[in-house]
Amino acid sequence: MRNSLSRKAAYIGAGSGLVVFSLFGLLPGSLLGGAAGIKFAGMLFGFPLDPGLLSRTIVLSSMLVGVMVSGVVIVTAASAAGWLLGRAAEIGMSMQSTHGHIGAHNR
């Protein structure tokens, strides 16, 4: 069972999740993380923010967290979907091999 179909499908799902993340997840993740960082830094230092190193570090770190969360969510969801499709295909193939061809008894 080391090279099962569900495992291969999970890897394919993870790869497609990385592609989807690079196309649709980087910009929204950094945008939402940056907006949260600006709000957080504004709560700490008050608005308008000074162009200091600490406030910029807070915004940068929150942007990185936003990108990381976006990546983890998208890749995990795509990998889980790939695993589920692979598992369903394995079950379908095992049912077909144990019961013969599905429509064979109707002839």
C-alpha cells in the first residue's frame, strides 16, 4: 500500500494546490495580512503610523503570516480533495474487481 492511488492523488492535489496558491493566494494573503498588521500597529502606536522600524516590522510579519495561512489552507484543501478522489477511485476499483463488471448480470 506504499504507492496507493490515494497517496498519488494526494500528491497531485498538493501540487495543484501550490499552483492555485501561487496564482490566487499570494496577493490576497499578503493584502489581508498587511491590513491586519496596519490595524494592529495602529492599535499599539496610534494612527497615523510613524514610518518607524517597529511598526514596519509588525506589518511585514503580519503579511508573512497572511501568506503562510493562505498557503497552508489552499494546499491542505487541495491535497485532501485529491486524497478523497483517489480513495473513491480505489474503492470503486476494488468493488469492480470483487463483484465483476457492474452491468454483467443484466445481459
